Amino acid sequence: MIIKIISRTEEEFERCEYRQAIKIEVDGRGIFEVHDGELEDSNLSRDFADCWKIPELMQMAYDAGKKGETFEIIKEENEEI
């Protein structure tokens, strides 16, 4: 299982008025993304809705470990998030 954690570059962070974002891909498939937004949208029903997927992601990691799969984490910054 290859986990890629993508966040904004420093330049993109500044361009986006100091609002951060994070995206998580598992084996090349985007499955989690949250970002800072307007205050009224910064809740679990909007900008942070993918937080509800955390138990599923934990189960995926646990199952991969039980099967003896490798577990690799890659961190990346880019301007497309």
C-alpha cells in the first residue's frame, strides 16, 4: 500500500491567502481531501466532510498489514491542490 500525502507548496499557500489543503491518495487513487475555506464552510458537513472516511482508511491500513503488504508513505507538495 502506497500512501501519498499532498499539500500545497509555500507559494501556493500564500497565493491561496494562507489557506492550507491536504489530499491523500492510496495506491494512486485520491480518497481523502480537506482544505481551509470560509469560516462558515469549515465544518464536517462541508470542507472537512472526508474526515468521516478516517475509520475506513484505518481499516484499509490494518487489513494491508494483516496481509503482509508493504506500507509506504510519500509526502509531496504541489500547486494543484
